[in-house]
Amino acid sequence: MAGVNKCMKYSMFAFNLLFWLCGCVILGISIWLRVSKDAQQALNLSGSGILSAIDLMIAVGAIIMVLGFFGCCGAIKESKCLLILFFIGLLLILALQVTAGILGVVYQPKIEGEVNKTLHERIPLNIQAEDFQENLETIQKESKCCGLVNGYTDWGSSVPDSCNCKNVDEITDCIRVGGKSYYKKSCSFVFSEYFKNHLGIIIGIAFGLAAVELFGLGFSMALYCQIKKK
């Protein structure tokens, strides 16, 4: 019987090592977002939905690390059992990604509506918890925005200094009210525009990840078949 192709075997190992490292990166970034004080300032404004998504990413990162470990060990030890576990796990992840993408497109209006509803529930901002107000004021200073949805009116009668325009175009970026100049754009609008401007990159990463996963599926099955024929 012919032996296992060494090039394929070690390519499979290298691929899974990179796959495992990707899992480490996802897990590390997700944990940082979950515990970092700076990241919490932005995340706490969006309610529990974003935090739940980050918890999901922590789980995804851990699963990818486990699958990468299975793939590495399966390639080096020429284990059919570990390779088939890797194949099934990777196939499930790919199926979940496709399903999530389809559901995201189909339910996009509903998702946007729920986010909008959550943000409106925070208005008026001047009666919210002190830590919430401090977090939002920090974001307003850094992102040059004011309020969550409607601009300075979200703060009621107590508009904070973080809404005051500084070093920006007075005509396009600010609105004058009672002798004061406030940022015209709401923070939700600024975040939405940032997401839209980077949507192409996000889609590119998603397709690139799917291509890598398809590559891994083909590699693992080819190696599995070679081991089976030994």
C-alpha cells in the first residue's frame, strides 16, 4: 500500500497550526472586549445584545482552538478519528457561518429596529446611571458626536460639555443652540457610518475565512482517504 504523502501531511499540520492561532486571536480579542474597561464604555451603551455576541465569539474562538488541535494531532499521528472529528467540526462551523449570514440579511430590518428600540429606551440620558453617562461622555469626546439617537436633545435640559464642538467645521459638523455649539451627529449615526464604510472589509474577511475552511475540509478529507488506503 502507498504511504501518506508527506507534503500533504505537513501542509495539513501547518494549516491547522495557523487555524489554531486564529482561534487564539479570536479568543484573546473577545476576552479583552469582555473585560477591558475602555471597551466596556462602548459596549455598555448597546445593552446586553452586543455582550451576548462577544460571549458567542469567546465560544467560537475556543472551538476553533480545539479543532485546530484535533487537526494538528490528526495530521502528525495520521489519526483517522481525529481527522474526521476535525472535518465534521469545521463543516458545522462553515454551515453556521452561512446560516448566520443568511439570517443577518433576512432579519436586518428587525435587528436594526431592536437596536433602535434599545437606544431609545436610554433617553433621556440625563436620568441614566452615572457610570453610563460617564461612558457616553467619553465616547462623545473621542468620536465627536452627541447623544445616542437624536443628538443633543437626548440629554434633555442638561447637555454636557462633551457635546460642545471643538476643532471641527462649524457649518457641517455643529449645530448652534442658545449661543452654544453642539455636535450635530448622534453617536449611533457615527458608529453606523463607520460600520458601513468598513462593510467591504468585513465581507472580504468572511469570504476569505470561508475559503480557508473549504481548503481545510478538502485537505483533511484527502489526508483521511490516504490514511485509509495505507
